[in-house]
Amino acid sequence: MQAGKPVLYSYFRSSCSWRVRIALALKGIDYETVPINLVKDGGQQGAWGRPLGSGAFSLPRLTSLPPCAQLAIIEYVEETRPAPRLLPQDPKKRAAVRMISELIASGIQPLQNLSLLKQVGQENQLAWAQKAITSGFNALEKTLRSTSGKFCVGDEVSMADLCLAPQVANAERYKVDLTPYPTIGRINKTLLAMEAFRVTHPCRQPDTPPELRA
Amino acid sequence: MQAGKPVLYSYFRSSCSWRVRIALALKGIDYETVPINLVKDGGQQGAWGRPLGSGAFSLPRLTSLPPCAQLAIIEYVEETRPAPRLLPQDPKKRAAVRMISELIASGIQPLQNLSLLKQVGQENQLAWAQKAITSGFNALEKTLRSTSGKFCVGDEVSMADLCLAPQVANAERYKVDLTPYPTIGRINKTLLAMEAFRVTHPCRQPDTPPELRA
């Protein structure tokens, strides 16, 4: 590992990891990837107990923090490398970005992540994940109708968009019908066409298994 | 309702609401409380679909956002009313505050809130909530050992402390043994002695039922 180069502990399929990868790509920050297999390591709960948390980007003394600290990491990157902006300048728009981000990161993702789905039992997993995602997407679609332009909040890409695309990927993985969510679908399509979202996609990571590569 | 006075849609027992109440108390912001009964209204999922989300403090055009946007609301209050500070000035310390806040708000609270517990069935609720809280507190105690002073991060009260006290109250409600968490216990005790935490406590709200008042 090169001295001074930020290290990202990352799992190709983790939506938290993907969000941080997009932030780093948009900011043009070069980093070293250290893959962590959340499944083999006992899920995210297991990863919490490790000295290195997945997504614990370049925060010495904070590396024992949990993978669910994705927004904190993105805020840290934003504060220490402000350009290009991932939060708008206007406080109300910043609040909209943070609310959408939190709706996804606290209100949807934890209710359908690996460690939770293990607890609900194999036969209930799909229905459970679908319910969590559709319930959250109902609120999200309604919100985006009033906040979105080209992206989640207006016409500038923001932290909210970093949260959105990985959550839509999870929705697709759990076969959620996206027809009722045209705004989510439209923004997601725009995002996936962007270089920063494309190169950081789970299908193009160092730890992506050959059968899932694209 | 007085024109211009912020309105807080609040449920006495909601930890999200309590966190926002503490922020407002610390900042000295006077507000009007509109109680929303999350239980009668069908839980937080139900509240998401309402025109007013619990905790949707003073954000016109954002009032349809979900109660889980508590951190976004606190960040908005911080940006528009900076004194006294709820985030430290140093970026690494700010990251520590946000990580602890997110660990609680995304990593613990959604896994033991009302709407989730309803889904796991009456007979499993206590064990489920205890597991979610102890698993999170194991990570949190370890983290606080390296970040804390008098409070969660150093010697200044911060957003992390606003997240902590309501989560400890939830832990007590679900009869979690707090003996293995001396740092959490110590900080919580300090917090509960503060005026801003005391007056905003669930046992002293306009909608607190008489039998739960203190």
C-alpha cells in the first residue's frame, strides 16, 4: 500500500461501499481498494467488530467504525475536498439532499440489508426486502416529484443521487416492480450513464466474481 | 399557530422527535409542538404517507418527508442557527460525530423501531429489539472509548449526544443490560442532567400520557 494514498475497504455488492466509491470518483480522488467479503465475514454485523470497517475511507483513528457510516464518510470527503460539490449551497436544498439521503440510508437500506435478511429466514427474505423497498420508494417517488430536476434535487448531482442509484440496484436485485416509480427510474437512468457511476458499479470492482462482471 | 414560529410534529416517545427537540432546546429556538401519535396513525410507515412527517421541523416544501430524516433536520438547524455548535470545527471530529450519529440513526434505531417490531410478531419483539441494540452498542462502546471525553466526541456536546440519550432510553425500555457499556452509561448520565435533555424528555411532553409522566 502506498503511503498517504487513501484506502477504501470495499465489498463490490455493498450499496454503502458503492456510494463512497462514486463520491471519490466524482471528486477525482485516487484510492487503494481493499476488498472485504461481507458474506464470508459474517455480514455487516461481523464487519463492525473488525478493526477495519468496510467503507472506513481514509479516517485513521476511525477505522473501527461501522459500514453504515456511509453518509458521514461522504460528508467528510465533501468538507475536505469541496469541488465538485455534492451538497448544494442553499441550506434548504442541502436539507432536501440530506433528507433524501437519510430516507434511503436509514429508512430503506437497513431494512433490506444482508444481516437483517439473514434474521428473517431464507423463505421470507424476498417478500421482506420487497416490502421495505416499495414502502420507502412510495415516499421517495412522492418527494422526488417536488425536489427533482435532472437529478434528485435540482439539476446538480448530489449526495442524494449517490444514495439513489445503489438503492435502485438493490431493488432490481430483489425484483421490485419499478413501474410505479417513474421519477426514480428516470433519474437512475441518467445517473448510470455518468462515468463516475459506471466505473464504480458493482459489476466492475476488483472483487466482483467473474460471473457477475459486465 | 403563530405565524413564523417553527412547528415540530412530534410524538412524545419517538427517539427521532426527541433528538430534534434537544437540538431546538440547545439552540434556544422556541417552537410549537403538534403531537402526532405514531401508534394510532399506523406507525412510522403510515406517517411517511402523511402530508406532515413527524419531525418535519419548519421545512416548508419538505413536510412530506419521513420521520427518519432526523439527522438532516439537525444539520439544517445547525447550518441556519450555528450557535451553540452541535458539530465541532475540526473535520475529523465532525466525521466522528456524524459516524456515531449514523451508527445510531441508521445502524440501531431502524432495526428496533415500532414499524419493524410489528413485522417480526409480538412474541419475537423483545428478543429482536435486544439483539439489535446490543449488537449496535457493542460497536458504539468500542468507538466511544476512543472518541469520548465528557461527551461522545471530546468535551463538547454534539449531534452524537443528541442521538445517544434517546437510544439509551430505548435500550432501557427493552430491558437491555447496560452493564457491558460503561462509557455509554457514563455519557448518558451526564446528558440527562442537562436542562436541554431534561425538558425535552419523553416523560415531559404535551402528548405524554398521565401514567408515563415524571
